[in-house]
Amino acid sequence: MGCNRNCGLLTGAVIGAVLAIFGGVLIPVGDYLIGKAIKKEAVISNGTIAFENWLVPGSSVYREFWVFHVQNPSEVLEQGARPKLEQRGPYTYRVRYLPKENITENSDGTISYMLPNVARFEPDMSVGSENDTITCLNLAVVYNGTFDGLYKVYTGKEDIKKTAIIESYKNKRNLSYWEGHCDLVNGTDGASFPPFVKKDEVLRFFSSDICRSIYGVFQGKQEVKGISLYRFAVPREAFASPTEVGDNYCFCTDEVISQNCTLAGVLDISACKAGRPVFISLPHFLHASDSILHNVEGLSPNEKEHETYLDIEPITGFTLQFAKRLQVNLLVRPAPKIEALSKVKKPYVFPILWLNESAVIGDDKAEMFRNKVTGRVQMLSVLQLALMIAGSVLFLAFMGSFFICRSKKLK
């Protein structure tokens, strides 16, 4: 009888241990099953969740413009004084609301497409009309009704780790704007990344707006509409001078303007703008050298308002919230034969406007994510914890009973 009772106690202990162990292995098994399902849905192929989100944004994308109004134009023109700037805006446009066009699935595991560049003015989200008068340098910014591409990206069918990675842009792997590795088209277009994103990854993406590939590093966790996201932000090092970050040497194209490649924070993109002296920076010259910022008055760089970031759902790799911020500038040089530039004392970068292109996942798409992705993972985590706790309690209870019974028998 005692033996039977001891066997029963041991059996209970074994059951408890098995429950605890099963709880421990449940997540890897569940991860495998969910991972398999995610891999299937993450492939960019007609009928998958990834294709639906890839074809047209699941949320409204807005591009806000702030234009720098020159408050002292007479002093600038007649005396070569520092421009006193006042930002005016936002002037808001809805963009990227049309589906991708010329979609072609290729036999090599890639898919090709064009991005329509369309913009619709949103007066209710703007401070004024498109007819407002602002004093600034003349810069024609026209992209409405054009196309960006041809893009060719990997679908992930043959290698899930390549999902959404750009294979070529305009049928080339490089841009013909820069020297060395700076000229390569790296990463995705930023709308999504390969699934199962890790915090220690460097996420690379290409932006035709700045004519280069760039990258983001993990900054922290965010929660948007009940979905846990990883925030990857473009770091200061991406626009650092080559004297600080050696890999940036090939973005230095003019040693005179850059003071022997020692200045940080601005990027000469004239090579991809038909030779126009266009320079790109972060808004208000965030992370730029002090000498660049102090050539004008009225700017106040603020990391929270002016940085670029992507908030990514790590399991699927989808970007569910983002803010892409950049500033358009013109290089002003002394030109004695041109009246408007005859008083310019030295070359400097003149801010024209800055923009914020941003979006957040819509309510319907957020509910879909919670139901099909995050909800299942959370349920699995709760089940694992419950099994491990129950197993541990049973194991301890039965082992305790066993030793109590044994001590009484010995007495």
C-alpha cells in the first residue's frame, strides 16, 4: 500500500515536471508553427497579407511642408547679411495613396513595380492655401503626377531573409551618383523588412528623395494601437563627417564646401538633381556642424521633432508607423556678376523648406494585426506561463508530500 502511494506521488511529481518542461518547450514549438505561418504570409505574392499591405499603404500617408520665410530680404541682398528665417506651415498633402503600378512577378523570385508620385492638398490640415506668398530662394519642387522606379525586389519565396530587399533600382544595382559603397542600393524601400527583426540589427533602406541608401538602429520599444513595435531611428552617424565616420568618405564630393570633408550634417545631391546645387539635411540642421547652423538665424534643431524613425512590428517586419523628415537647401556662392548674389561673402547652405512624411497604421489593419499576429503570440505566452506555473506547483506539492510521507514511515 505504501509502495503504491509512493508510486502515485512519484507519478504526480513526474507529471508536474513534464508539465513544467512542456511549458518551457511550448514557445519554441509555437514559434516554429507561427513562424511557418508568418513566413507564408510574409512572402510578397498575390493573396498574402504582405502583398495586400505592399500593394497600397494600409494607412494614410501625409507629407507636411514647412517653408522658411526670409524676414530680412533687403539686408540679405544689399548687405550680404545673415538670413533671418521663420518657418511657415505646415502645408499638408496626402501622398502614396494609389496602388503600385506595372507590377510584374519575375521568374527569379523578384517582383517589379513603379511607385506613383501623386499629392493631394489637404486644406483642413494646412495653415493656409497653396497661393500663400512667402519670401525665399526660388526652388521648383515638382513631383506630382510622376513615377519613382522601376523597383525590383525579392518576394521572399526562395529566401525569406531577402523579403522586400531591393534587387535593383531603375534596372541597376548602383546609382551612379557616388563613389564606392555609397553608390549601392541597399536594403528595402522602408515600407517593410524581412520578418523576425532583431534589436541588434542595422536596418538599411533606400530613399530616392535623398538619392542614397541609409540605415536605422534600434532606439526602443513603442506601442501603437495595442501592438508592440521596435523603433529604429536614423542615427547622427549617418550624416557625420568622414573625419568622424570613415565609411562616409564617399559622400564628400566637394572638399572646398565641406572644408576638407570636416563638416557634418549636409549631403550634396546635385549629381542626381541635374546639377542644381541642392543639399539635403535633417530639419533645422539637426546633427549638423555649428558653422552650418550659424550661417542663418531662426533655426532650432530638436531631435524629437526633427529625427527620422521607423516603428516596425518585429515578427512580420512591417513598418506600422514612421516619420521621414528632411530639409531641402540650396548652396549659395558669391557671384559678383549676379546682382542678387553680389554681396554674398562666402559660400553657405541656405534652407528652403523641410518636410515630414508620416503615417500610422489604420484601425482596421491594426485589428487584423492584433487578431492574426500579436494576439496569437500573446496567447501562446500566457499558455506557456500557466503550464510552467501549474507544473512547478504540482511538482513541489507532490515532492513535499512524498518526503513528509517518507519521514513518517521512517519514524
